[in-house]
Amino acid sequence: MFRVDRSQNRLSRLTQKRFSDLKLRERGHLQDWLSTHIRKLEAAFKEPLARLNRQILTHDEEFA
């Protein structure tokens, strides 16, 4: 990933981090963020997503 500096029209590479490096966990953090912003995800995927509890499924996963 890169950070964009629009004023100087430059990119700078970001240091790669894992969620575990930041003391973040999938179930405790990531699932909450995704379920909170489900409409934004649907817009990004351009299709509705199913939600089971806090887990999000695509249509392929939902009907498999």
C-alpha cells in the first residue's frame, strides 16, 4: 500500500503490518468493523451481502 501526497503528487510506501502486530483480532475487531459498514462493502462489491451474526457472506458462500 501507498500513501498519496496530493500536494506534491508523490507516493510513499507504507510499512506492512499484520493485524496481530497491532494487537487486533479478526473476531474482536475486524468482524465488528465489517458488519458496522456493510452498506459500504456492498457498494464496493456491487452486490448485496448476507450477514449471519457478525459474519458476512457473499452469495457464493451463502448458497454453497
